[in-house]
Amino acid sequence: MDELRFDAGRICLDLLATAHPCERLGSVGPLCAWIHGCGLVPPDTPLTLADAAWPTAFRELRRSVGQLVHGCLAQGGSPPYPGAGYPDGALDRVNDAARAAPPTPRAVRGEDGSLVRALDRPPECAALLAAVARDTVELLTDPVARAGLRQCAGDNCPLVYVDMSRGRRRRWCSSEVCGNRERVARHRRRAALARS
């Protein structure tokens, strides 16, 4: 399985990355790894309530988030409106998911006495979905963040990220992944031209 990626600049966009180049949320284990990796829960939080229904719920939310984000990109960064290339139900599904209470954080003493973040109780699926849905709502309703939405310029890469670079000149979802591929391809083209 390919590694999980967390370089899109938003949790909701990191969720979209779990579908490329292959499905990464096919079972509970990879989903729990993604939940920890994107920071939805503190690092050592046990996800004891996770069951086989969780990956399906996250994939369904991912589909709706993707429809909204790609609709926004199709509109040149404007908020997606009904009839703008996405099903009307996507917005309703994200808003419905956002209604649940997200996990409740609290400060507790760590082993060294410093304060660390913990959750009030083991998170439920609906609470975690709410956190992702709320991130989506924040992204789509914030004109500055929305204006930074970009699709990767890499060949065959559908990933979306928020460009927060100086001058807003970021071209790739990841300089190490797609950017490196592009640089290698350019080098090979120049080398082939030099040989001919």
C-alpha cells in the first residue's frame, strides 16, 4: 500500500488524497492510521470504537467533499453553487456531517508534567466525520483559503491542495513527489534532445 499523505494543507483535502493512486481507506487499520496522521486525534488516542462501518462512512464523506472542492475549482475558486457541476446533495451531506459535535479536547498532564492534549472520551465515528466536515465548511466559506485551492500540475495527479506559498506559485501537491517526477522528466527530455 502507498504511504498516506498529509501535505494538502487541510484535513479535508488530505482525506481526498486517500483515494489516489489507489484506495487507502479500505479497512479499519489504514483509516485509523490516517485519523492519527492527519491530527484528528492526539497521537496515542486509542480508537477503540472503530469498526467496519467507519471506512465506508469516511469514503462517503470523501466523495461529497471531493464534489464540492472540484466544483469550487471548476468555478475558478468561487463558491460552488447548485448546477455548477456537482450534485446538490453533496453540500447537504457535508452540512449534515458537520452538525455532530466533534471530539472534545482537554488538557492533561503528560508523563513529564507538561500539558498535553487528550480527548474527553474515545471518539465516535460521527464526531470525527464532523471535524472533517467542519474543516470543509471552513475551507469553502473562507475566501482567502478558497482562493488558494489548486489542483496539482503533475501528470495524471488529481490531488488538490491549498497554496500558501509566497506569491502563490506552488505548482505541485508535493515537491518531493510530483515536483521531483516533473524535474526528472524534464532532465530526460533534455538528455534525449542532446543525444539526437
